[in-house]
Amino acid sequence: KPKTIHDFGGFPAELYNVQYNAPGNATLALKIKENACNNDIKLDNEQWGLDHGAWSVLKHLYPKAEIPVIQMSLDYTKKMSDHISIAKEIDWLRKNDVLVIGSGNIVHNLRILDWKNINKENHAFDWTRNIQEKVNTLITNNDINALVRYENIDSDIKLAVPTPEHYLPMLYCMALRDENDDIKLFNDKAVGGSITMTSFKIG
């Protein structure tokens, strides 16, 4: 059972008390490694666990924590295009009834979060709304090449994606999308001016 990781700071105590005791699946993790022909995927059975990128979503989808979970970490030494290659090597998971979730925020800038308006419904800065609309269009148009070269989307992207760890999971999901897959946007709202909660379902 992977341990629950609380990898954040400065938030209410209730978040640090959350435990999400879902089982892992060592057999499937090994199969993922063995099927990666072009990328060296390493296994970690003890040092890490499920961080907030996993449990903060899963605890709402599967509150009983009865579904086995494998969390894949992001390799910051890779180029953006390399992440697409890694995603292609796990596309067999979809065909074997494994749910793939990429969790993050396309717009994610905590440093300039508008705390005074944190509870204001769908509150976004102008640059947040600009990137939200442009990236949403690229997603619905399945323009993965433009999404990979995200620095060229607009100058506002530097504020929206100051670091890529929240942006990259979206690329993995897009790389797993087949041409005939439908895509549905939902929860397309902003929080605190500088974060978007935009989600989409592929299938």
C-alpha cells in the first residue's frame, strides 16, 4: 500500500490529516517498465507513494480507496517531446481497462494567487482567461504539436505555466487520445485569479 504523501506547505491542517490508503499493483508496475522499449522507467516500491496530485483527485472519485493505484512521476531531464514518447509506451493500458488520469492545472501560478478573492466564483485574471481559452481550443482541436511547444502559444504562457509540472500531465492524456475519441471539457473554471481547474474526459 503506497503511503500518503503531503507534499505542500501553508495549507489548512485538515489536508495534512488526509490518508488515502489505496492498494498498489506491483505486477502492473513491472509490466509498465517491461513494455517501455525506448524509455528507462524505474520502479520505486518504498521511497515515495501517492502525493497530492493523485490522492486529492482519487479521494473524490473512489472515496473507499478500493481501486489499485500506480502513480508515475515526471522526469524533469526529459524534453517536452520525450514525454509524448513515454505516453505512447503506456497506451496499451487504455486497451486493458486501466483508467489513466493526468492531474494538474493548465494555468497554475500560486505566487500571484489573489487570496482576497479566493472564494469568488470563476475569478480569473485577464491573462489567465486568455491562456485558458487558447489552450482549450488546442485541446478540442487535438493540436498536440502546439501544446508541446507551449512557449509559442502566447506571451502570457510565462505567467500561466511558470514551471511545467502541472502542465505536463495534460500532454500525457492528449498523447493517449485516438483520432476517433470524443473529448469533453468540464469544470472549466478559474480559482483565485491565477489557477484554472479545467478538466477533460477522453473516450
